[in-house]
Amino acid sequence: MDQTGSFVVPPEWGDWRIYKNLFVVSFGFLFVFTAFQALSNLQSSINCDAGLGLVSLATIYATLILSSMFVPSIIIRYVGLKWTLVISMSCYALYTVANYLPSWATLIPASALVGLAAAPLWTAMSTYVTTIGIRHAVINDERKEDTVAKFFGFFLLVFQTSQIIGNLVSSLVLGYEESSYINDTHLNDFTCGAQDCSTETRDENGTTYCNPPDKTLINILLTVYLACGIIACFIVGIFLQKLDENEKREKEGTCALFLATTKLMQNIRLVLMIPFSVYAGLQKAFITADFTKSYVTCAIGVDWVGYVMICYGATNALFSPFWGSLSKVTGRIAIIISGTVIFGILIAVLLTWTPKADQLWVMFVVTALWGVAGAAWGTQINAIYGSLFPSNQQAAFSNYRLWESVGFTLAFSYSNFLCVWTKLTILTAVLGIGFIGYMILETNERRLRKELSQTDNEDQNTKL
């Protein structure tokens, strides 16, 4: 931005360069999260002994809460957006390495490292995509919020494809082991679905349905995922072009950037977005850990987790650009309402339905619709933060990741101790509070725009 507040586009940044860099950052995330998301989906099943997998996930997001406060500003200031992405992606690859020898001594430190890297990774990505989206809007005389939503729609289309690829790989590899299935006779000893209470779900011998796949198959899977992480680092490191953000921050100290993140929490607009952001983390954690364990693994076996989650990734990927484009016609309120209604219906279904091996189609439908609702929220929440705080993007997106991480951490922390129906009740409550807060925000924004419009008209009439 220049001194007047107008967004200035460097002359060398035309449409082709903007699209090229959008492709690079999107496909970099595709590769790194092909590994990480599929591995996260499997943590509650492959590292189920003593709840190690869930504790590792909780560690990631607990650390992310702390890192969101100051790490993004520090790293981005010193190395820039591009190299922040590369360094952070390499930490995700190290997490894959730790899964070769999963223990409390290896997985927990690696999880903490991912948590430290996640905040700068997502803040850098969000800042980069928002900036090039605004540049594209300025060049083509478009509404900035619409273009940014469209760019995030494309990013999420590519990003969520990682769910499809990663889960397909996991199911194909783990499917070679027939013993990963739980037969119907043994299944009758367990309670699946909403009534699954982790501390109580034990058979007559006192054992839970912790039945990890063969170690050789897991190592093959990890090797594929590690290769994806390395490829991601190379793609971004070689092909992504730097933005000219360093000059803008030369006079800004680390303390000032940290204070910008914390000071923004006093902004009423951000406060109203907090429950909304927390729910984003809660719902992703539920579908990743609780649904995969209590509905899929419990009923039909761990090797079906990948296939079921492919539906989630496919619909999330396909509907991300759909919701992003539709918002230009309907506005973002209609998109958020649609996502909220779908989430509410799905939660009601999961509260009343008990999964069985012969009802596999229901699992596919639930995850498919969960992906549709997640896409509605995902495209809009990034656009909302970007448009509400265009001149303070890093602090805004750091706050978003912080509160989303609170949701993740809470969900993974209580996952081993609460019944599924209790978790679904919590989801319902936070969904309702988040939606109410968002509607209050939109009402305030509309009133403010109306007042500004009236003031401008009065000024023009005075000049006339």
C-alpha cells in the first residue's frame, strides 16, 4: 500500500505471474498435506496404544496456539514469505520421519516442531494468496473480497485434493493386510458410533479395538509420504517468486509485529469471529480423529479409513471453487448459512445412527457432505479475515490459526475421555455460538457500510 492507503501493484506483476505463483503455492501444499492429512487421519488407529496418536495431534495444535502469537511475525520478518513456507514444510517432513519409530520420545517432540511450523506456514500462505488476489483485483478492476475468495477457492480445490491422494495411497497400501479388518463376530463386542466411550469401549478380555496394521506396510506408506514432503519443499523453493514484503517491514520490529497480533484481539470484529474459528478446528478434529475411529475403524477396519476420507477430500476440493464463485452472486452470508445447516443435519445424524459393516454407504455420504460444509466455511473464513483486516493480514491470519488451533487442541485433548455423543453436543453448541457471532458481525458491517455511504453522499451534496 502507498501512503494514501491505495494498494500498489508492482509493474512486473501481471496476470500470468499471479496465476503461476498461485499454482506453485497450491501444489506445494498439495504435496505436503497429501502426507500430513492422511497420516493425521490414521493416528488414532495406527498409533492407538495408550492414545499416543491422539496425544501427538493434541501436541501439534497446543504448540500451534503458542506459535501463533509470535512465531509467524518473527520468521516472516527475517526470511520472507517464500522461505517461511519452505522451512515450515520441511518440519512436516520430519514429522513423517518420526512415525517410522513412534514413541513418546520421538513423536511428541516432532509434533511440537510441526506445531511451531504450522502457524508461520499458514500465515505465510494466507498472506501470499491474499496479496496476489488483491493485486489481481486491482489490475482487473474487480472487488477485492470476491477475487480473494475465488483465489482461496482455487487453493482449497488443489489443497483438498491431498485428502483424496493421501487417503487413496493409505487404503491401497494398508488394504494388503487382511487382518486389519475386524470381523463381525468380534465387532459385536464393541460399541461404535455416538455411544462409543473410549475408556469404556472394551471387549470381554479388557482390550479395545486397537489393531494397528503390519509395521512393514506402515513403513512403505511413510516412505511415500516422506517423498511427498521433500517434493513440496523443492517446488516452493525453486518456483515460487518472492513478494516485495521485506521492504515494507524493514522498519518494523519483531515486538511491533507481535503486539499487532495481540492488539487485534481487542478488535470487536475479531472477537466475534473467535467462536466461528474455534468451531473450524473442532469440526476438522472430529472428522479426522473421532469419526475415523468410532465410526469407520470400529465398524469395518482401519484400511477403510482412507476410502471413506477420500469422499471428504473430493467434495471439499470440488465445492471449494464452487462456493468461492457462488459467493460473488449470493454474497458470503448465504454460503455460511448453507454450511451451517449441513453441519447441523450431519451432527443430528451422527447422534442417532449406529454404524454397521453393511451400512458403508452412510459413512461415505456423511463424509461427502461434511466436505461440502467444510468447503463453504473454509473459503469464506479466509476471505472474511482477509477482507476485514487487509492492512494487517499477518496479525489477522495468526489470530485465525490461533483460535482454530484452540478448537483442534480441545478436541484432541478430550477425545480419549469423552463419549462421542458428548463431543457431538459440544460441536453443536460451538456451531450455534459461532454462527450467532458471525451474523452479529455481518449486521454491524452492513450498518457501518450504510453509514459510510450516507456520509459520502452528504459530503458530495455539500460540495455541490
